Amino acid sequence: MSRTLAALAVVLCAAAAAAAQVTTGFRAWTAEDARRVRVAEAPPSLSSLALIDRDGKKTSLWSADPQVRAWLVAFMYTDCPSVCLALGSEFQQMQASMRTGEHVRLASLSFDRARDTPEALAAYAGRLRADPARWLVAVPESDVVLARLLRETGVVAIDDGAGGYAHNAAIHVVTSSGRLVALYDLERYDEALAFARALAN
């Protein structure tokens, strides 16, 4: 009996150790939770990002505009029927509360390079009344740039076989130097904006 209990104790300890490792010390129960823990503990630096905006013009993040000290970034595609709509709605609300002279900007970045042409981006921005002075809507200029961006941010976008993508969603707070410092759930957009404002001051 004592041998059985000892063996059981060893198995339970091994299982607990494995669970702690998989769950990042019991702090993350999903891959998205783990991504947020990693960002909070060791904010990654993002490479300079070459983009094509809604007007078909080339632009770059993160330090192209000296007036911008913090970015609130969402990843999307313009035909998304679900989570991207919520992101767009929350970005609308943040835009409405932003004041003149703020050093915070919004960015909706598409990972659908095949279909999100400047015309599609412009139509999306128009539907959401995205003010170009406050809200950038763009797509990475090449597949190489897109792949690097997704890898560095930990964003996953998988073709769903029905003309869309399955993807994780969050509001990413990025400094003007390109450091990803925080991730917020969509419904916490007001907290994300407050945090970005604090960074920008």
C-alpha cells in the first residue's frame, strides 16, 4: 500500500510540474493567455514595419511620426464577419474619446494581403469613419513583412477554408520605438487607451 501511495505521489508531482510548465506557472490556461503573460514579462521589440495604407501610399511604423508616442494596434481583415467588427466598434469608441493633440494613434492592420487592396481598406475605413489623422488602416507591403510581424507579435491567422481566417484578437499597445508592452481584451479598450495615454505623457 505504501509503495502504491509513493508511486501515486510521484505521478501527481510530475503531473503538477507538467501542468505548471504548460500553463506558465498556472497563470495561463489558453495559448492567448500565455501570449499575454509573455508580453507582460518580456515585452518584445518589433521590427520596422513597411505598410501600404488606404490611399495606396507607403508608410512605416513605428517611429515614422515623431508626434506618435504610443500605438493601439488591432489585427483584422476587412471581410471579417465577427471579431473584427467588434474591434472596429471599439476603435470607433476610442477615436471618439481621443482629444486633439494626443500622442496616441490607432492602427488596424490587415493580414489578408490578397484581398485587402487600398480600395478595400478605404471602404473599411469609410464604414467605420476612421479619421486618417488618428486611425491608420493598412496592410504590410509584402508577405515577408507580414510573416515577420505575425511571428514577432504572436498573432495567429489561419485560413478557415471558407474565404476567411480564424485568428486571435486583442488590442496591442506598442511604443513609438516598436516595443509591444501590453495586450488587452477587446472589451477593455478604455483601459488600453488609458495605458497608452500614460505611456505617451
